[in-house]
Amino acid sequence: MSVRVRRVYDPPEPGDGVRVLVDRLWPRGLSKEDAQVDEWPKALTPSTELRRWYHSGEGTYEQFRHRYEAELADPASAGLLNHLRELSQRGQVTLVTASKARDKNHAAVLAALLTA
């Protein structure tokens, strides 16, 4: 399996494979043409409540990760996660996000689940 995480604002690279936007909202100031996103599974993104809770600083990354993984157990999310897992078994998948936090964001959680 080949999964990596990149910022959506970074220029696409030939080795990106399938580019999957994993943010609930479209990135500000970025056209769809420039983003070159192949898929945008909004049901895989953290809920608005969870996202706001984490960004408010009330919880730790570990708490966020556990809560997010619980949300991903929902059947609709689990199906999308399996779809991404199948894509990654066929070739490179790049999860793109607007998040500046490289290792402590929802995309990192998804990447870890996809490569486990």
C-alpha cells in the first residue's frame, strides 16, 4: 500500500497517483483546476463538532484521534475508507489537506488507518 499526505496548496506531482481531498470544506483561494483532486469523500472528514472541539484546544491529539476513529466506524465512512484502501492497493494515493499541522491532523489518522 502506498499512501502519503500532502498539503493541497503544494503543486501536484506526477507521482501523486490518485489525489483525495480529505477536508470537509474546499480550500480557500484554490481553484479546482489547480488542486487536481480526483476524489472528495466528505463523509471521511471529521464532524464539524469534532473539528471545532480539537481546534479549540480543549483536547489532545490522542483524544482527537480516538474520537475520529470512532466516527470512521460509521458504515458510510467505513465503506469510503475501504474504497481508499482498495485504491492504495492498486497504486499511489495522496491524501491532500489544507492543514498546516503535518503529523497531528485528520489526514495523518486516515493515512495510518489505510496503511495498518
